Amino acid sequence: MAGNRQALESLMRECLEARGGEVSARMRAAELGRAYLELNADGHRLFLETLADVFDVDKHMVDNAVSLYTQAEDDAARRVAEAQLRRSLVPPRVRLLTQFNALPEGVKFLVDLRADLLVLSRPGPALAGLDKDLKELLTSWFDIGFLDLRAITWESPAALLEKLIDYEAVHQIQSWEDLRNRLESDRRCYALFHPRMPEEPLAFVEVALVKGIARGIQDLLDQDAPVADPQSADTAIFYSISNTQKGLKGVSFGDYLIKKVVANLSAELLGLKTFATLSPIPGFRHWMRRADPQILSSAFTEQEQAGVRALGGSDDTAQALEVILSRPDWQGDSVVCAALKAPLLGLCARYMMEKRPDGRPIDSVARFHLKNGARMEHLNWFGDTSIKGSEQSAGMMINYRYIQDDIERNHEAYMKDGRIAMSSEFKALVRSSRDAGNSPFRRLGIG
């Protein structure tokens, strides 16, 4: 089967034939699904290419439908032609894919099918069209109106807790004790579920109930820290938000998840006044490695550059800085930290303002929270001192704050004009980073 395109095409055509009624159609769809699951990686590609190429839109049918529409002589004929044109524009593969919705595991099968499709190299226009069809189907099936929000606790089924460990994408769960700490009474965890995938979380968020905005992840994940009284908390910190299903990439429900959790927590704990995140900055180091050397140099005085070059053992400031930040123990050197803190905070603020060609921030986490109506609140030096935190962002993290009265206004300003909401503290940091970069004295190395 793995190398037999003709056999796959035959199975697919049988699924599209309306023979034997609904039960027979489900049986054929189940057989096709089993055939896919038995294939290896090459077989998966052949399956997807067959589905994309052979069962695409029939261009002759479209041409005929367009011709009928343009030649329609009255409204009645035009309506008939419009209906035929709409039908002709729907690829047969969409009807085939829809059949899986009726199977007990069919929705999950299609989610995983799209995950396989997304990792294919050299997808080509036909496979891109198949992905578009799949995404549109999944977007409609995973509308927020169908989703359920459930709290996850230490008493939740073990199988679900294991998935939480596997799916955690922001701060790896190290052990069952680590997980238990994250589910203590001063913590909350919520997940979204779809009724056709009741045991599979689609996304989940981990929350810490604290006093004041937390600015370092180490304290929040400290298993030896005493458990606080949630009733005394005034702040909910969203410190990990993870999407779990790769096949649902581009199907957005993060905004809904955050708003539902805020509503739940507000109803449960009346003392909560502040809702904020403690978020990673995953692209900062990557950006620094590729930034114009002048951008990096402008963040340092000439004296600071000389110190960086000496510490990094290179005559090139950017290379020397990379050498220093690649050392596993640099955060423990007080001299190095004192020299780098102000320049790196300025560079990170500048990074947060960098935009893609479409005008949106280059930082993926920023795009998510700003679209949802948050504002940039604090930039945190040594917010994450883990190896991952150092590799991604030189240990820095950011707080995004959700102020309920401002969420809609922030969202609209961001979506319409690309405006980024910021606290006064963050604005001052951005201004100082720009002043440093634009100062002629700084560029001459005498500022």
C-alpha cells in the first residue's frame, strides 16, 4: 500500500461514492483512515499528495459553471448557476474529509493528519490547497462555541496529568512532584477541550496566585517555597500557555482561553485585581546574532565595548558578546552582569519594537498577547535563569498585563494601526534605547 497510488486513489473514490447509505460511508471512511495509519512516512506523503492532486477542484466544472452564470438570462437562471458555481469550487476532497467527522476518533485523526501535512518538505501548491481546506474545516469544527473549559487538579485522571507533562511547552515539568507543586492550592490550571476529543486538551494555561506582579519564574516554580493562601492573593500570573495539537496551528482560541480563565478566577477570588503574564522572549538571542553590528554597538559605550571585547576574547563586539552569553556561568559573574544589564535591557526593549514586513512584532509571544488586548508592562532582568531562558533571551522575561477596561481598546488599536500598548515604565525603557541608538555621541563612541 505504501507505494501504491492507484490503490489509495481507489479507496478514496469509494469513500466519495454514495453507496449503501450513511453506515456504509462511515465504514469506508474508517477503512481509509486505518490504511493511512498503517503507512510509513513515505506512504503518508503519497496519501496526502494523492488526496491533494487527484481530488482538487475540477477546473472544467468551474469553467462550465462560470459560463452558465455569465449566460444566465434571468434571476432564476442566475440563482441556479450561482449554486452550481459554488459547488464546483469545493474540491471533492473536502467532502471526503468531512466524512471523518462522523467517526468516533475522526476529528482527532484529521487534526493529526494536518500535523503530518505541516511537516512535509516541498509541499507545493496542491498540498498548500489541501492544508487550506483542512484548516478551514478544523476552524469551523473548533469554534469557541463548541469548546469546554475545565480545571485540572491533582485529582484529575492520571492519563490527563501525563499529557500535561508531555505537552508543557514553556517551562518543562521535571517530575511528578514538580507537577504537584504547579497544582497546589495557590496555583490553578485550566484546559480547553472539544467534545469530539474529550481526553485531549487543546490548550492549557498555568496560573500562580500571588501578591504583586511576579518578575521571575524561579520563585514561581520553586518546589520548596511555602504554599500561599489564595484568598490573600491580589494578582493572577499566567506563567505558561501551551497549545497541544500541532494540527491546529493557526486555529486560534488563546484569546478565549485567557478571557474565560480571567472570568472564572474573578468569580472565585474576589481579591484578585491584577491579571498579568510572566512570558518568555524566545527570539531575542536569535535576533541579536543576526542584528546589524551597529545596533549592538550603539547599546554600549566605547568603554563598555572594550570590556565586552576583553571578556569575550574577540576584537568584534558582537562576537565577543555572543561568547560571553554562551558561557553557562556568566549569570553568576557579578562584574559581567553589572556591565551587561543596562545595555541588554535596552537591546531587548528595541527587539520588542522590531516588526515584520506586515507591521506586526517579530516576537511571536508579543503578537499573541498584544492581539488579545494586553499591554507590555515590565521587562525583567534574570526573569528566567534556566539554560533555556539564557539561550533564548539572555535570561530576560516580560510581563504582559491585561487591564479589563483597556483590553478592547488595546486590541482595536493594535489590529487597526499596529499600535502597541505599553506601561509608562516600558515606554521610558523604549525611549532610552532609541536615544542611545540615535545619539551621535553614542555612535562616535564618546557618549
